[in-house]
Amino acid sequence: MKCRHAIESELDMACDILAEGFYNEPLHKIIFPDDEKRLNKLKFFFRIYLDLASKRGGTLLSENNTGAMVYFRPGSMEMTENERSAFDRVLRNVCGSDYATAKRLNNELENYHPQARQHYYISLLAVRRSSRGSDVVKNLFSALNDILDGSGYPCYAECTRFSTRTLIKRWGYVDAAPPMRIDGFPELYPVWREPQ
């Protein structure tokens, strides 16, 4: 098997992969501007989403632990008022002085999120620098696409780089809308894939 679903004991390792992958990414530099604290903050920040995905989706790991993809099942992003308050408390605690920026981005992403059809949502994808250019991304997308095609649901994601948006077109993703422009952040590239 080239990819597997992470178990609870592997979630910290998945956070390490994601934090390393997003450390120099412009969007996350804006959220967490302190270079010395960013890596640790990213690990705790991403853990919020991995914990949520463990109940509402999943985290795929490449067989050699060099790549991670976090996704959510259709309808699972909806939260009750109590769940939203609990999520916000954790976000505030983890982000500290960077909370307002992280919260604003989350709110804006929710506003842009498509509502017309139920769909899977890729929240995070990262590959360790030493394995970029290998088959890790291909294997992660192949594993997820098997889930998507078996379920009959489409999938949505926002790419933080134009190069990523171009790369994943080979796995059936197309532009979902023009680039998203959120004041104070780099452009994001929404993509969509129909089940095949």
C-alpha cells in the first residue's frame, strides 16, 4: 500500500510534515510572522485540523511518511454553535497574539466555500522537502481519488500556490472559480474535481 490513513499515534508526525511543508509558505508567514516561533505554532495549529479530521474525514500518509493530506467528508464541515465555540477557543489558545489573523482567514475561507453541492474538502497537503518531485503527491491523490470515485462525491480545495494548482490538474482537478483575493493575503486558487 502506497498510502494509509494515519492512526492517533501518527498525528504528531503528520503535523511535523505539514509544519515543515508550510514553514516558508507566504500565507502562513503572514499568519505566524515570527520565524523562530512559526514551526512550533504551525504544529499546534495543524493539530487542531487533524483532530477535527480524525472525526470528520481523515489524514492520509505516504508509505514512507514523507507526505500528508488532510481531508473532510461531505457535510462534515458544518458545526453546531457549541462546536464552533469550542473550535474558536482552541484556535485562540494555540495562536495567541496571531489569533486575529488566523481567525480572519478562516472566516474568509468559509465565505468562499462552495455551498451548492455536498463534497469532500482537502484542507491540507504537504510533502517533506527531501521528497518533492517524487511520487508522494501522486500516491496521495491516487488514494484520495479512489475514495472520491467510490463515494460518487466531488472534491474541493484551495491551493496556496499557482504551481500546485497546475500540478494537481493531472488528477482531474479544474479551476472552481477565479483566484480568491482576501485582503492582506496572497491569492488562493480554488479547484474542484468531479467523481470519475
